[in-house]
Amino acid sequence: MKVWIPHEQGVDLIGEVPSGVTVEVAVRPDALPSDPAGVRFWVPPFLAQSESASLAAKMPDLEVVQLLSAGAEVWVGKLPEGMVLCDARGVHDSPTAEWVMTAILSHLRAFPAFVRAQARGEWSYADHTPTDELAGKRVLIVGAGSIGAALAARLAPFEVSVTNVARTARPDEGVHAVDELPGLLPHHDIVVLIVPLTDQTRGLVDARFLAAMPDGALLVNGARGPVVDTDALVAELATGRIAAAADVTEPEPLPAGHPLWSMPNFLLTPHVGGSVRGLLPRAYRLVGEQLRRFTAGEPLINQVRDGY
């Protein structure tokens, strides 16, 4: 059988390859290494878009699609019946949690303002001090999965209180349900979004959600752009009442001239949360484990069901 992966480095990082398996590198859908026939296990490129999903239909023997991303929204409903779709749950826990921590601390300690002052050659101590601080803040994590747990662990030393929210409540773990958000939002200073993009989470953060956040609160989007209603966010940020930081937008990339570019209370990075040097070693450890499970006839982990 053949396995297609998108990185040359993956050939070495994947670990022991089962007997009878040939690993080939398919960097792009328009640069295929051989006939798609015989490919039973495929790893698409990282952050591949919907056009890549159409390639699966050209692989007559394909059984497993193993993603390198934690999100699977591009692929859900796009694959032939019976094909197994697996995401990269666990691979992005550390870098995404680090990105969220960086975004929170950068905003609270006014780093964007200091960077702008540095570019102007200004010593801006008097303009921006005292800054805010993380100690004592109430943090609401919307998305109590593996990334949420990694974030909560990193927040713990900062003397904050953390509330977790998931699709359904888990009272024994202290996790609240999404439908409790209207009562939770007014009592939290920082709201972090780390939910998958599904029909239920698309547009979750609307005008009502934002209005429920207290004055001075910070919204952090480490999930997907469409989780937030962009027009509602622009309108709320324009009042100056709250602030936001995001690694993702809707649309993405954010087009030139969009009002979010120039808002001083909005911090944006270009979807870099998972793009770190440790990505490929972690990702291909998972790929190798999944490949060995597959060839041994064992159940695969991280199977996508109900959209995530």
C-alpha cells in the first residue's frame, strides 16, 4: 500500500514504517508523486483548503485521511462515504496555548502600544503606565478540550481564576455548557475562544455575546474566524469598550483597508498559532502512530465525529 505525506522531513520523522508500506511525498495536489491508485492513507498539507479535499475522490483505494490541523471543518462532509477522517488533536496544544498566553500578556502589558512607540523613536513610559496585569483576572475558556486544558495549565501560575465551557456541561469536572454563556460572560475579564468550527459555533460570538462582556474585557480568538461575527466585533471595538486579539479572521486573510487593521484595541497575528518549529516532529509522531495502528487493524485515535 502507498501512503502520501506532504513533507520531505516526514519520511524520517514518521518512525518505523510497516512492511509492505511505501511512503511518498505529495507536496501539493498538482504535484503528485505517482498514480493515486494504491494510496490508502493520506496526510494532506497543513492548513489545506477545500480544494484539497476534492483530491480524495481521485484516490480509489483511500481509506484514511489524517490531518495535520486540529480543525477539520474544511473536510467534514467532503469525503466519500466510509472514509475515516482524523484530526491532529494534541499536536497543537502547546503552541496554541502559548499563542493565547502571548496575546493576553501583550495586550494587558500594552506591548502593541510600546512597539508602535518604538517605531516612532519615542520613550513612552508616561503615556502607557501603569499598565494592566494578568494577576487577579477572571478567565473564561470557551472550548474545554485538549488545547483548553493546556491553556488552563499555563494560566495557573498567574494567580487567575479560570472557568471552562464546553458544548455540554461536565459538572464533575466543573465544566459549564455553552448555553450558560449569557450568565458567565458579565463576570469574566478575559474570554478565550478555542472551539472547533461547526454549525453550532459558527457566529457564536455575535452582538449579544459581545455586549454581555464587561467594560474593559478582552476577547481572544484562537479558534477559527467564522466563530466571531466580524461586523459585530468591529462595531463593538469601535466603541472602545472592550478589546480583542485574534490569530484568525473572517474573511481570511483580512483584506487591505478593513477597519480591523487600524483599530488600536485590536491585536492581530496572521494565523500563526500552530506554525512553530516543533510542529513537524509532533505531527509526524502522530502520523506514524496512526499508520502503524491502521496497518495492524487497530482503532485509530482522533476520529472526527459530529464535525470535530
